[in-house]
Amino acid sequence: MDKFLWFCLPNEDKAALKPYISPPGEASIFRDIPIDRLAEIKAILQKVGRFRVIYRGPRGRYHSQAMTWKKDANRFAVYPAL
């Protein structure tokens, strides 16, 4: 996430996001966020811009390696919008 956008967030929003910050060198901005926090995290991120949510978790046997449906996900990652 851009440093200026991070600076603009209220402290309680920073505290909610901080445990999920991706390590340097990864394409994602935040990762391994539990799916039950989806609405909360989306509400925070909508304050500062557009981001892409990718669902993670078990994949059905008919899905590709890169695809997890929202209903099957147990966590998610956040990427910058294209």
C-alpha cells in the first residue's frame, strides 16, 4: 500500500490491517486474512482506493490451481487494482 494512503488511514484501521501486511517482494498488499473479516477489510480499503480481493483456501477437484470461489474460501489476499 502506498505510504501516503497508509498515513491517511485512522489508527484503528491501521491496527486492523497491520497483522496481515505482506512481506516485501510479494505482489499482494495484505495476505492470509480470515474470510470472516472480509466486510470489515473491504470497508477500510474503500476509504483509500481500489483493490482486488483474491480468495484463498481449498479448491474443488474441478477448479484450476489459481481459483477458489468465495463460498469455499477460508481466507483471502488483497492486491492493487489493475
